[in-house]
Amino acid sequence: MKKIDTSKLSTDECWGIQINGTQHCRICKWTGISACEGQNILRTGRNSKGYLINETGVVADDFKRESVKIEF
């Protein structure tokens, strides 16, 4: 069974993509229409909280974009 840290999931976007990854779109009846709530994830590769979403779902040990700071 897959374990998901639900605090990394955005409530305003498709949970199917966030949990199962982009492969979820292959079986989703909303894919390709305006009712699809995963369009931004598919476009950016991240949910609205900034976590990386790949083909298998939210990446557990990914750093949020906002938390990465590089200084020289």
C-alpha cells in the first residue's frame, strides 16, 4: 500500500494526479476538458503548494521551490 503525506497535497487540485501521478490521466474521464483540475500540475510539474508531482505522484523528499535558497 502506498503512503502519502496528505499535508503535501493541495486541496484545490486533482488528488488523483497528486496521489497516483500523471499516469492517472490515462484513465480519467475529465482529461482534456475544462473540468480537469490537474491542468496546472501537468503544465508545471508541481502542485499549488510547490511539491513536485511525477508519473507516480507527489515526490516525498522533494524540497519546495520557495524553501530552496542559494547564496554565493
